Amino acid sequence: MPASSRPARRALLSTAVAVAVGACMIGGVGVAYAAEPAGTTMVRAAQVTPVASFAPFLSADAADAADAEAPLTTAKDADARAQAQAALDDAGAAQQEVAAAGVTVEGATTIDTTALAEGIARLDAVADNANLLMADPTDQTMADMGTVVAATADLRSRLTAAQEKKAAEEAAAAAAAAAEAAESAQAASTSSRPAASSAPARPIMAGDPRAIGAELAASQYGWGSDQFSCLDRLWQKESGWNPAAHNKGSGAYGIPQALPGSKMATAGSDWETNPATQITWGLGYIAGRYGTPCGAWSHSQSTGWY
């Protein structure tokens, strides 16, 4: 094509674009303004036609200005991210507690935190770039956080149950061993020394005072391993099961820490040296005042004495 014909072609193209724009504007309102001057028609169409109808014909600068007026995507709860991260960290801590506990926990010992971690990432993305075309992730992240929090609480509850079960099993085993030792000690016990008072001396029973305590608690009061567990904790706290334990401040003496120690003479004249005599008196004191060793232990925990 000759170079001289190019300007004419550009003019024709410009005219075609103008006609197309006018047609779009007029078509947008559904009214033909053929009888009016072109200028009037353009003004009237511009007054009723949304700016978005001209989007294909806006300049780059005008398009950027329109985008700047659009609402930004932001998380509606500024604390959501911190709460979600705290729940994620706590779930990890709970799983570490289970791993370090050394007990068998029933059920699953891991917590699925995948969805919550993804929600935190989406919250970070919104915070870093508010122009992202994505829905506010706050609600879904909070829902995922609730699931993780519930799973964490359940895991810790099952861990506590497993720890309590193990402690009970160990206490029962200790009580059984003490009872067995008491039986052996009773079989090997020697004759008691002659009593110097109206109260006969208790037989000197060989072996661990704990074993003697378990045997006498069972034979004299029918208290089993559950009550002996309380008795063990009570007298371990009071005297460490030492028949020569003496509290210089109060004057309490012996395994049960009788105050004064001479009270135990009602159980035998050898109350100062014989663990069986001290234990016999101590069991009678507990039965008369608190009913059971667990009753005495409960009182000791709340007051510091029994």
C-alpha cells in the first residue's frame, strides 16, 4: 500500500472507534438519540452510563485510579493471627509432653494442625498484601483453631489419666510388696520383752517399718492398699517412718509423731524404740479421730497437721 494512503486509513479507524463508543454508550441506556446533535447525545449517555462500562477504553492511568478506589482485602480480627499461632504452639507442646511422660496414652498422640497452619499462612498473606483477590480467611482459621484447641485439651486429659493410672499401679505394687514383707516379718518375729507397765509391749517386728505398718493396718483394721497408700504418704511426711524421729520444736516423737511421745505408752512400754508399738498407737489414733488413713491424710493436706 502506498504511504500516502496510511493517514486516510488511520482516520477511518479513529472514526470507527468513535462510532463504536457512541453505540456502546447509547446502547447502555437503551435509548436512540438519532434526532439530537451528537454532542448532546454523548453528554446524556455519560450521565447515566456507569464508569465500568468504559473500562475497555480507559487509559492505563485511569484504570489504576479506579483500582485504587476498590476496597482492600483485610482480616477483620487483628488478634486472629496471634490466637491461631498460640493454639498451634500449645498443640506442639502437648505432643512433647506426651512424648516425655513415659506412659502409655490411649488413642492418638498426635494432633493434625495442617489446616490451622495453612490458615495462619493465609492471614500472613493478607497482612502482607491487602490487594490479594481472596476472601477474608479469619472465620475459617478460627474454626480450624477451635478444632486444634479441642484436640489439645483431649490429648492432655488422656495424658493425665494415663499418669494417674500408672501412679495407682505403682502404689498398689508397693502396698503388695509391703504386705508380703509384713507376712515374712511376722513369721520371723521374736518374742516381746516383759512389759514394765500395765500396757503390754508390742512384739518387736523385724523388717521395714512400712511393711509392719501395712501388716498391722490390714490385720487390725482391714485397711487395704488404698488406705495404706494414704498412710504411707502421711507418715513419710511426718517422720519418714523413723521410730526415733524427734521434733525439737514441738516435742512430737516417733513414726506417728505423737505429742507428747509418752502418749504411745498406752500401746506398749517400749514405745520409744519399737516401731510396732508406735504404729499400733498411731493406727488407733487415726481410726478414732479421722476414721481412716485417707481421712487423716486429707486433713493433713488442708491444715499441715493431723
